[in-house]
Amino acid sequence: MSIERAVQLFAVIHLSIIGMSHVFASRAWAEFFLWLRSREHAGVFVVGFMSLGFGSIIAAFHPVWSGVPLILTLYGWAQVLKALVYFVFPQLGLKKLHIVSIERHRMLVYVGFLLCALAGLLAWHVIAGGAAVALSA
């Protein structure tokens, strides 16, 4: 398995779990983000570390700039950029954390569906690509 395919599989697993968690436990995510917000800049840094961890793996090991995998590459770089902004300008990150509230926890369900859709698209690509490789061998 190539490095790019391994990263795609990593992303499918990661995005599926985080996405389903947002769908089925949106209130818990809202509580988590509120807790992070209460920690102010330190909470913003936690979000930055989460974004940097996922994004830097994608950016470093998935330099694919065409087809369906391009979406993952762009998403990874977007996470790296988000981390940069949160680390360099934590006040902006804190402002973003103020969007979340317990009353609006259902907005996180939509985020979850988007993450699951991205995971599904990548899974389809990995499976379809794997089948093509198996057929050509």
C-alpha cells in the first residue's frame, strides 16, 4: 500500500469517527468546546494542536493534487492553516469558540454529516482504487 493510500485510510477512519461523534454526541461536543472556551487561550491552543496533528500528517504525506484525493490534501492544508491562525492569533480562535453554545449544539450535527460524507467519498476512492489495482495485477 502506498503512503498516499495509507493516509487516505487514516483519514477515512479519523473523519468517520469524529463525524459520527458529532452526529450522535453533538451536545457533548458543545460542552467540550465550551470547556475549551472557559480555558481561553489555552483552550484555543488545544484546538490548534488537534488541527495541526491531523492536518500536518495530511500535508506531509499526501501531496496529491488531482482527482478525489485533492479534497483530502486541501482539507489537510486547511487544518494546518487553522492551526497557524489559532497559535499566532489566539484571540481569533477564541472568537470562533464563542459561536458554539449548548442551545446551538445541533449545528455540530451538520459538521458531522460533512465529515462523514468526506470519509465516505475517500472510502469509495480507496476501495475503488484498490479494486482497480487488484484487477490490474
